[in-house]
Amino acid sequence: MGTGELLSRRHRLDTPRPSTPEAVAKTIVDLVGQSLTECPIPDDAPAGMGLPGVIKSGVVMTAANIDKAWVGSSADEIVGQAIGRRVYAINDADAAGLAEVRLGAGRDARGTVLMLTVGTGIGSGLFVDGRLVPDTELGHIELHGRDAELRLSGVARERRRMRWKTWATEFNDYIAHLEAYLWPDLIILGGGVSKVMDRYREFLKSRAPIVPAQYRNTSGIIGAALNAADLQARDALRASEPAQAPEAAPASEPAQANEPAQVS
Ligand code: BGC
């Protein structure tokens, strides 16, 4: 865990269609089953999960690239019940950034680090001195009148049949927008495109250095695990703290205007 090294092979199953919470949970059960045959994991160990959407306390708030039925559902609960262990869900790009900032390409960086994952969509993870500003969703900023990810994600590049040079030139516009607002000190590129950076690196232009993710496509897996470990430790600490007694209202506090009058 401390090194980011995977203890089992990476297993991969296609996202089911439609990608409803129930269908995805079923696929995850198969995936976890495959991993467990190679690497026994204690029953009380939590599982980390990265999802392409805004996640607040385990609840999915947006779903640009997965079934809309996720919105309002607790990924922690649905997947946790399916696999029979505590699950902690986090945005996929936040997870990838966590791994890179703590252990990978951004581990020595100071200041503002921006992780961008370019694959099916464009995900973002923003870090300030190592601390995550969660759920930034910078793939959805407007670029030339459209959602940036609809023009420049890995899938969009293929759909638009863009050569790497053309894609990189347009991607530079996107980076320039982000730099104008956020002034990152380092940009880490992850997702599918980071594996072939040699094909377009020479065309990229930015103020901050752009480096490929050290863990390439596994940063999301590593970061989701790091996040699960962090949150489990936080929950254990909270559970060990003495419960706070509810604050008694001062005797002199005036009755609220909408409270029924006391009749003695
Ligand atoms: C989603 C993000 C996600 C990104 C990469 C976007 O469409 O809105 O939450 O991080 O895709 O998967």
C-alpha cells in the first residue's frame, strides 16, 4: 500500500450497458471475485472505488458518462452491499491524482498540481500542497462553445479522427484556459492518452510543465485504495472519540417565533 505497487494482476471487465448501479455492482462482484482468487484480502479491509462523477459522502451527484440512474444513489452502499465489505467511492480523476501526487509523478511537487485524465471523458483532480480540492469537473468547462471533453477526450479524438498534432494544438487551447484561471505549477496527464505521449509531446505548449502519470492507467486504482485507507482511518478515529453531548440551550434563550407558546 505504501508504494503503490499492485498486489495482484489488474483485472478488467467492460462496463455493462446500460451502466445502471445494479448492473455495475454485479460486474464489480465478478471483478472482486477474480482478484480474490489471486490475493486473499481480509474481510474487514475496505474497498476503494473510482467513479466518473461528483461524489459527496459516497453519493453520486452527476453522471456524464454513466447511466443517469446513478444520480442520487449511494455508491458506497450499493456496491458495499453487493461485495459485502465497506466501500469508499471517490471521483475517478481525484483518485488518479491522489496516487500521482502522493507516490507518483507529483510526489516532489509543491504548490498547485493539476491532474487531467483524458479517456472516455476528461477528468480533473486539483491539489494544493498535496491536499485535494475535490470534484473540480474541469472537463466540462466550455471550449469553443462546447463541453471541453466532447471535443478533446480520447473518445472524442477518435470520433473526430484527429491526428495527434491537431488534437494537441486544440488541447493547448484547453490548457491555456485552465492555466489562466488556476495557474498550476505542474500538470499531470493520465488516462489513455498518457500512454502515447511521445506521439504529441513536441506539440504541447503550456506555462507549467506537463508530465505523464507515472502509474498510467492504474493511478485510479491505486488512488481509490489510498482514499479508502484514509477514510477508514478517519472513521475509526471518529468512532473512538467520545460522543459529544448535545449542547443544552441556555435557560434564558428566547422562544423561537414559530414555536408554539408554552401554556402552563
Ligand atoms: C465526469 C468526471 C470524470 C471524467 C473522467 C467526466 O465526464 O464528469 O466526473 O472524472 O469524466 O472519467
